Amino acid sequence: MKNITLRAEHITKDYPGTRALDDISIEFDSGKVNALVGKNGSGKSTLIKIFSGAVKPTSGAIFLDGKEIHFNNTAEAYGKGIVTVYQEMSLVPGLSVAENIFLGRMPMKNGIIDWPRAYQMAGDLLQKMKVRINPREILYRLSMWQMQVVEITKALSFNPQAILLDEPTSALAQNEVQNLFEAVRALRDQGVIVIYITHKLQELPQIADTVSVLRDGRLMGTVQMKEVQHKDIIDLMFGEVKIQSRPKDIQVQDEIVMEVKNLSREKWYKDVNFSLRRGEVLGIAGMLGSGRTELLRGIFGADPPDSGEVHIEGKPYKKTNPIKMKYAGVGLTPENRQLEGLILIHSILDNLCYASMDQTSNGLIENKRLRNTIAEKQIRELEIKTSNMEIPCNSLSGGNQQKVVLGNWLNTSPKIMLYDEPSRGIDVSAKQQIFEIMWAQARKGIATVFVSTELEELLEVCHRILIMRQGKIVGEVNPDKTRINELYEICMRGD
Amino acid sequence: MELQAAKKLMLNRKKLEIFLLDHAIEVILIVLMLALSFNVKGFMTWSNWMNILRANSLKGVIAFGMTMVIIAGLIDLSVGSTVALSGVIVARICRDLSAGGMDLTLACILGIATSILLAVAVGYMHGFFSHKAGMPPFIVTLVSYNALYGLAGMVSQGFPIANQYPEWFNVLGGGRINLPAWFSNLFGRTEIDGIPYPAVVLLVTFLIVFFIMGYTKIGRAIYATGGNPESARLSGINVYKTKVICFIIVQIMAVLSGFMVSGQVLAGSFSFGRDWGLDVISAVIIGGASFNGGLGKVWGTILGVIFMGVISNGMTLLNFDIYTQYVVRGIVMFLAVLISSYRSKVRA
């Protein structure tokens, strides 16, 4: 089989104010699974977008099989033989496997769909992937890994020379991953250049032949998987990170405000126990799918736990729900602020007062003046940038929207605040402001639970960090004595 | 300098555009009324306006409840059938019980109470099945639309129940508040038509709903529920309770409307009001409430009701046949929604 290479030379991508990619030169060979790793913000996704045609590089060139290629959009990249399979699936649940593979390109005969040929072609492709999936099966009856394989088979149907797989295992359960790997290896053996993007380092020894590591927009190196250890890759990913330290004056008080006892929710977390003190900022670290977000939502009752209790100031709550927990003094800023935290079409004023409706009314009639006062207070204290609090929230930037979500809860004078990925998708200075707010509230005695994908944030912000893995709390670390590489290693160890 | 002036002009033009779009319904209504006053004899007269009020108050009352329902992101298609059902329930109970020797007033009150209880139960069920069982409100209330209509037919055994009601019941639907002589003198007459009671009921319901939506906690919860039910829920707002309240209120208003219809025609019939649901929804949408929920004003709905009333009255005075009227009403609704979609684009 002929060996072909996808090569990028001196790729640089500038966005206003930042350089996302800095002079990247990289090569991917066919017949290998080439892993591409890097933490969030390393430039990984920008590089994928450039290969897939979604983004044009500021400078640099891409060569396939020695020839320079140009494309302006995804469709053109397909035409040149580079196909990207994204983590969000593009499949239609109600259609058959064959229809999904040839969506919009069904084989025709005399102006009507040639079904026998469609099934035949789909069956051939699936056979190449070495999986037993019936092309006539309706998609939603398949398991997650089978759907992912169908997605890859769809990519294969374009006869590509290179396939980019963007976090293909992110939605899969542990036992399904192996099945998917079988298919990826089959794909590799077809002579296709496989580029495998992942953040799960534990997968690398099983699936990757080479590993390229990106950090801060630069290529830190490409290594042969056989020759290296986990630790080497982690060091390449993180380098020496300076963790900013939290202010020293925030003292954890003795009084326990919340105790979580044997909290369980099927499939997500099991027998979780921990306690939280007044003024404490507690972090929960874990990989995607470890159950950290679900645990937070369980405590708040957004998705009630199956069993276990949450004790707030000694009072037990069995079946939690948001209304009950709000009255108990708990607030949650949800992971997706636009869909779960805000009512985007409503004003900043309204959004700052939804959780505190009871405080701003006599039970029946609203106190408009009080609403204005508390909204203005949050706008001032949280430094929400707006000239007019009557304008809808969808006109605010991400950072300011997040502050509105926070302000909505701070107006209820909570005792415990649960933050789910509060820094997602907001710029660096807004992030720092959010942390300042968290600390300021901790100084006032609010106890905080903080969930974040960004481990360095946890190290910076928290007094104490719990490690969550596969729905269980497996350990606890002191952020003052832990390096990020170690924390990362603990989070992904063993699964 | 020139550039700045041009920019300012542009800005002002955009402001004017947004103002006109925001108040499109008011502007069009005024233009329409002026046009009709000058061209149609008998349009701008006191008695014609009292007619418009009387004819549209019955649906209008329901429109305010429907405004709450639509702002909450819901829909209730069944209100027309509730109008019919409440009418026949009162008529049947009045007839049967008074035939058995019961005092007419007491029988009538019993009928009213039964209807209201039924409305509460129906509204509650709409809330329960749409929220707890996750059925689309459109379907749940479509089921009621058919079932309640059928029930009305069963209660009335397929015929209108012409009836003896207590006097006050008839007044509620058909009576008028007589106006003092000095008021009539203003129009240069000795006597003019009084204000129909249904118009008074309309005004009172308007004020109540206006107050609820603008000044109370439940009103705020209704906007929040329609704006984004998930965010509302995670803000500790009782979304289920909010939905149930909206569904119950619109049903009660439909029952009230049913009483007035019966009082006006002195009978209960299963065919009254059956197709009102869509008219009421049209008025609310023309009034500017967003079908996606979360946005809308009670004031807009009253304009929507008047708008629909003026159009059909004007067309009737112009001798348009009923079919043409339907076409025109369709076009009007189309334009209203087109304007409001365009408005949200301009704003963004």
C-alpha cells in the first residue's frame, strides 16, 4: 500500500489580540494512528478547523501526498480528501444506517432511490470497518459506539485520504471504547491517514502510534508512543505552569455548613460523601464524564439523586429539588449559562431578580424599587458592563452574562454556592474577575463548591480539591502542595 | 462633521423605525379607524362602538387569559368548547333543578359553580399532562377541544336548551348600563345606548390580568417560564405551578364568557363559541405576544381584540361577505406576525 503524508508547514493563525497557532509544522503518515493532544486552549481545535477547512490559516501551507492543497470551506476539504468527524454527531436518529451514510447522496436509478445498491454499498463499507452493523437498522437502535462507527463509516464513504477524529470516545462508556478502537484500527489498515484528537491520555497506549503535543499554540514535539511514558506526555502538555495563588486572608471556618452523605445517581455517581465548611472553596476535579457536573446538579436537585442525603446546616434533605435547595440557602450557576442560567430575551434587571423573587415581593406583589436596588447593587459590585439594565441579556458578552447568573444567586443571600464551569468560554480577565467574586463571597462566609475542567483554575482558586473518577470520590489533594502534572495524573489514573 | 450628522440621522431613522415597529399595531389601528370614519357612514358613532364592544367582549375576556397562557409558552385550543360546555351546564342545571322545584337563583348558582369547578379541573389536567407527562400542550388541549365539545353535546342532548334564567344572569350577558342624560346630551341626543355589561367584564378582566402580569410575583414567574423554562426551574421558580395557574385562569375566563353568551341569547347550546379558540389566539398574536413565549403585553391584547373587532365591523358596514372577511382577517394576522418577526431582526 502506498504511503502518503499529510503535512502542514509553518501554520500560523492570528485572532484579534491573540495568536492561536504559532508556526506549526507537523506531519501525519498513513497506516498510523496519529494522536494529537493538548489541554484546552492549546490550539488543538484551531488546528483541526484549519485541516477541516472551517478556518483559514493566517500563513502557512498544507500538503497532501507532496502536493500543496487549498480549500476555502469544509466541502472543499472533503473534495481534496480530508474529512473530519466531529464529536457532535451529524446523524439522523430516525433513518437507517445506510441512509445516514449516504445522506443526500443516495444511489439513484431511473430517478428513484436504488435501495438494494444503497444497502449493498453501506454493507461493504461497514465490512471494511470490521463491524457487524446491519445497514437496514434504524440508527437510534444502535448503541453509542456503533453510532460513532457509522459516523466514521460515513466519512470513509467519501474515499478520503485523511480522516480527523475529534474526541470520538467522549460520549462512550468504558466498554464501548474498545469496540470503537477496533474500528479505528481497521480504518488505519485501509491506508488512510488517521488523526486522532483526544484529551484522554489513558487511551493513547492502546490506540496511538505517534503522539503530537500542542501547548499554547506551539507544537511541543511528536513522539513515538512505544518509546514514551504517560509522564513524558503530561510534561510536554503542561510544561512548567506558574499557578497564581489565592489570597491568604480567606480562612476556612470550623463550622460545617453542608454534608453530602452517600449521594448516588444511577450511571453517574455512587456513594459520594464529603463535607464543606463555612468560607471554604472546595474544588472537584475529574475528567469529562467523571460525574462531577452531575454530582453538583444532584446536590442542587437539578437532576435529583436516587438515594443519599444532603445536610444543610445539620438539616437533612433527601429528595433535593431547586426550590427546596434555594430556600435552604444553596445556589447553582449551571454549566450552560445561556440555556440553563439565563433567560436571554429578558432584561438584565429581570435576570438578576429571578432567584430572589420571594425577597423582592411580599409573596404576591413585587416591590419594583427593591428589585431595582438589588439589581443595581450586583451590577456595581460584580462590575457588569452595561449602560442600561433594561436591555436583554443576549446583548452582553459571555463574561458579563456569567456575572448576571452569579448576581441572580447572590441576590438570594446564599450560604452555599455551587459553580459549574463558571469560566467556560469567557476571556482571561473576566475569568479572573469571576474568581475574585468567588473569593469575595468566601470572605463573607459563603461556602463554595467549584467544578472546572481547567485543573490550573482549581489549583489557583480552591482550599481543597476532591478527585472524582467514574462517579466516585477517589481522593483529595491540597492545592498548595500539588503540581498540575500530578493532579492531571491522579484524575486520569486507572480508567 | 457631515459624517457625524449623517450618522445621527441614520441613528434617528433607526430609532423611528424601531418605534414604528414596536407600535405598529397602534399606528395601523389609528390609520384604519380614521379611514373607516371618513369613508364609512355609521362607523364613528356611539352606538356602533357599543356594538363593537358588545360583540367582541365575549371573546376578548378569554383573550386576556390566553395572553397569560401564550406568554408562559403554552397554548390552549380548547377554550371554545369550554364556552359551549359551561353554557349548557348552567342551562341544564337551571332547567332540571328548577323543574324539580328549586329556587331559580340557587339552581343557577349551582350551575355556575359546577362549570367553574369543571374549568379548574380541566385547566389542572392540561397543566398536569403537559408538564408531568410531557405531552405537548397543543395536543393535550386539542383533545379537550374535542372531548369538551362532545361533552357539551351530551349534556344538552344535541339541542339548544332555551331557558329561564334569573334576571341578573341575563343582564350579565345582554344588559347595558344606562348612561345619564347629560352624557347623552353631549352627543346631542336625549338617549343613547348604554354600555354593555360584557364590556365592563372585559375592562375588569383586563385590569386584573394587567396587574397580574405587570406587578405580581406570579406574573414574573409566567414571563420566566415562557422565556426559558429550564433557567426558570434552576432559579427555583415553580414552573409546574405557574403553568397550571395559567391553564386554570384561561379556562375560568372561557367559562365566564360562556355565561355571558348564554345570558345574551337566553339559551345554552353546544354550538356556541366552538371556533373561538383560534380567534382568541389570533387576537393575542396580533397584539404582539410571542408564540415562543416569554414576550408579550396585556395592553397589546386589548389592541388585538379591538383590531379584530374594528375590521369585521368595518367590513360588515361595507357589505363585505363573510368569506371575504375571513380572507382579510387571515392577511391581517399574517402581516402582524411578519412585522413582529421583522422587528426582532431589526432589534438584534
